[in-house]
Amino acid sequence: MSVTIKDVAKEVGVAPSTVSRTLRDHPSISRETKEKVRKAMDKLGYVPNVSAQNLANKHVNTIGAILPVIGSKERKSNPFYLEIITAMNEEASQQKVTLSIASGKTQQELLENVQLMYRQKRVDGFIMLYVEEDDMVLDYLIENKVPFTMIGQPYKFHNEASCVDNDNQLLGWTATQHLVDKGHERIAFVTNNDHENFFRERFFGYQKGMLDNQLRAYPAMPLITPDDFIALDDFLKEEQPTACIAIDDMFALRLIQMLNLSGFKVPDDISVISFNNSIFTSLLHPYITSIDVNATQLGKTAVQEFLLQLKEPDAIKKRVIIPHTLIENETVLNKK
């Protein structure tokens, strides 16, 4: 049979409440008594019942990390989420809490998993790793006053959501300005994601950067359907851009392949810059010039902010901005 608090108390000759207070490192118990209790625990092989302690504390010390609906192979293998989750897990360990993943093949399945985790008290709340418009998961969290933090900027509920994010408009502007500084004027924005908020913010930053330099901003070029590939090929031949901004590094590799198939060499004919500074920037030559969004700091800060919100539920919600860094590699040609 397992050793109980009563067994430890009997071994030391103290009340069970003294053992319980020792477990919580309560200041009312002397250092001498604490040492005796801890030695008895080691001797008897006592293991604290974490579940019982969590119930007493009204917290289960577990954070749910909500992944986006994984609808494509590219999204499944995107290193951004792995880097974020790894950082969150490391920070959670430092904070003496654990991480649990919520995922789903559809939005409805994801919502049901989130609801189940929270109703069964398996988590204290959630960190959302994505932002989408008209999201039923976010609606559920808000309507039921579930503690949560987001990585990204929501479309709505700005005052009700605690957020950790980059300044994605500034990211788009920075990428554009870097290309302009290198002598490029005909710059296109190419993406395989045209619905999430970070795309809209980065594209807006591109538009502002072009406007600031009195240059023509092109409409965003989606590369999602077979027709889009044909449209991109026509665009390249008609407009003859000298540079492209890709929505992220993984997509940048695909874009470079497309450019090569269309007869363009990177960076000699067309320069490419992207975002995230992931492992994909250095898989093949030329290495991709990219803007590092500091995914590790995004993940760690999200855990810290969630725990602050959990501790002080009435505290004002805030948006924490993580700075970025431009990493110059080989895919941007200096035309000056």
C-alpha cells in the first residue's frame, strides 16, 4: 500500500496537518520540523498526491496549447509550431506546470476537444497558437470566461484577450524597406495563406512600405490553387518584378522552385525575402534572407502571460510585442 501523510506524521510524531503544511513550505512550520518531515518522507518513500493538491488549490497546473486545424501537409510540417511548443514546454517546466495539446482535423472537432479538456478540469485554461476570423473556439473561450492567452492578434475581443505577438505590420514594412534599400522597386507579395491575421498585417506593412517610398504596391499574389500558379507565371512575365516577399520560409522554398521553373534565377533575376528564420532558410543554397520572429521568446512569454492572467483574472488584458531581427543571407541581390 502507498505511504500516506498520516504514516509520515506518525513516523515524525507530529500532526498530519504539520506534514501538509511542510509540503506547502508554510512559514508557520520551523526549519527543524520541516527537515525531520522531509527525512521521514524519504525514508518511507512518500510521494505527494499531486492531483489531490491541485484540487485543494483549485488549479490543475496544466496549460492547454491549441493548435490550428491542420489542413495541409505544409502546415503539419511547419517548424514554427514545433519551435513554439518546445519553448512553451521548457518555460512550463520552469514554472512547475505541464502542457497538454489540443488539436483537431476540423474546427468542430477542435472545439469539442477544447470543451472536453476544460469541462473535465484537465487544464486551467489555454494558449491559442493561431488566429482566425469567426473562430468558434475563441467564441467559446470568451463566452465561458475560460482563461486564455493568444499568440497573435485577434480580429475581435481585443479588450478581452491577452496577446503575445510580433508587430506583423512592422515585419511587412521591414521586409519591403530592406528590398527598397537594396535598389528594388518592383516588389511583389506572394503567399499561400490569405485568411489568417498575420498575413493581412504583413501585407498591410508591405503596402505601407511601398507607399512610403512612392512605389506601386501590387495586389497580394496567392499561390494556393492550380490557377494561381498560372496567374503567377503571367504576372512575372508582364510586370517583371525584381523581388518577392514570401509569407514564410517554408513557402519561400516553394516559391524559389516556382521561379526556377519559370526560368528565373534567385537572386540574380528575382530576389526573395521571407519570415520566421526557420531551419528552411539554410536547407538549400541560396540561403534565404529572412526576418526572425523569435518564436522561442513568443512561446516562453505566452506561458508567462497566461500564468499572470490565471493568478490575477481581473487584471487588464494586454498585448506583449516580441521584437524581430533581419537575418541577411543569399537571396536578396543588391542592385545599387
